[in-house]
Amino acid sequence: MNFPRTLLVLVLLSFLFTKAHAQPDTVTVGSYVISVHDINFRDKEYTMRFWLWFLYDNPDFDFSTQLDIPNAKSIDTPEITLDSVGNKAWAIMKMKATMKESWKVADFPFDKQHLKVQIENALFDINSLVFKPDIKGSTYDKDEALDGWQITDFKVSAQLNDYETGFGDPSPHRDYQNFSAFLIELDIERNAWGLFLKIFIGMYIAFLISIISFTIQVQELEPRFGLPVGGLFATVGNKYIIDSILPETSAFTLVDTLHTLTFFGIFSTLVVSAIALRKFDNGKKEAAIRFNYVGSRLVIGFYIVANLIIVALAIW
């Protein structure tokens, strides 16, 4: 008489055991990057528009509501198309997200950046869902994706993200969760020479103005000192303008190095003028002229060589 009851218990136990050891559903996911724009160094962000597609079996997956991009500042409501391919559900989503980014500005404007978009399902962890990247089908718009930059590498991949929290779940062994993540990664570098000339032309003109003082008679006090001081203020103004578009950083950047070099060059111009003037006032006219000649060549030569070395190191 207890046989039916025993059979029922065995069936239930078998079901629970199978459920507990069930393999997670595999979701094939790919991406097509439409554009990367509104790159903002000061606010540490950029905007990306891209397509996502998902192929899956589990009807509980609803990526229109469950999708999360942990490293995004904001995500616009996506455009969604639902269909099926064979026996699989097929979801296509047009996305627009404002992404957070810690820009590397040490070599600005010859900087190289690595952009990464991390996509997860916020509801299902690794026990229920695993992403499989559609490597062959994923790519980017070769013509419109990025203006003023070159995409040197593009790839999609999947990884596990660990969260040392249960997100409020009181169940045993839920204080540590893993989620499958789909990654879109781009390496980009700037077409920099035009921007370099644009942002540093004021600084270089300021230095040129200061070294014009070398062509003036050593005893002419006002122009010999007035021109370098004017160039110094122009260099300070140029640095403030460039700093206003870059994020705050404690690192010494290319911008800082070139401006410091220019400050030193202008100061050296003043030092040469002061020493030459002192020699002239002491009745050593020939020595003053000779010192002005040698000093001017040393200052200009050192400035040019140092600039070439510093810029070359930033590029390579």
C-alpha cells in the first residue's frame, strides 16, 4: 500500500536532484558597434551606440528588462525586436549608453585608450545563464564608428564577474555570487598631430616671442625683459586652457612636461639677458655680446632637442 507513496517520493527526489545539478542555459550574444562619440575627458565619459543580439532557449530570459551594464553612467531605453530562429528565441536590441571611463592622459594628445562595455543579465547568475560570444558575427562600423580616432583592435569575449554579496538573499551560501558577462572591447588611438599643433601652438609662439629678445641689444632693458615675461604669461594661459579639458590627475603628463620645459626655457632667456646686461654694465661689452650669442644658442638648441625627445617618447 505504501508503494505509490514511495514511488512519488523517489520521483520528487529525482526531480530535485536533477534540477539542482542542471546545466546553465547558454546564450549566444553578439554586438555591432554603430558609433562612439561625445568623448569627454573632463567628465570621464563617452557615449556608445550599438546593436546587441541574443539567441537562447529559456523563455524566462527577458533581456529588455534584465539587461545591465555595470560600468555605464546611464542607459537609454533600447529599441527591441523579438523573433525566433529555428527553435531558439532571438532578441535584437539597439542600445545607447553613456559609459564611465578612467582616461589615460599621460601622453595626451598621443594617448591610446581601451574602451570596455560590460553586459550582464541582472537576474540570472552563472548557475542559470552563461554567455557565449558570437565572435564571427560581431564587428563595428568601419566608416562611422569613431571620428578623429583609429580603432586598432576590436574583440568580444565572455568572462565571470564575482560579487562578494548576496544582494540581500538570506539563503545559505548566497553571500558570494558569480554572473556571466559579455564584453565589448576596443583599443583606440588618436590621429594626434593636428590636435597637437592646435593646443600647443600658443605655447610655442610664446617661446618664440621670448627668444626674439636675443636679437635686441643687450643694454636695451625693457624689450629684453618685457618680451620673455609676456611669453611667460601667454604660456601660463595656454596651460590653463588645456587643463580645462583634461581630467584632474596627480600624474605628470606630456602637457605638464612641455609647459614646464617652456617655463624653464623662458626663465633661461631671462637669465641670459640678466647676465649679459651685467657684463655690459661692467664695461665688458664684447663679453656681453659673446655671452648673449652662446647663451641664446644653448637655450634654443636645448629647447628644440628636449621637445623632440619628449614628444618621441610619448608617441612610442
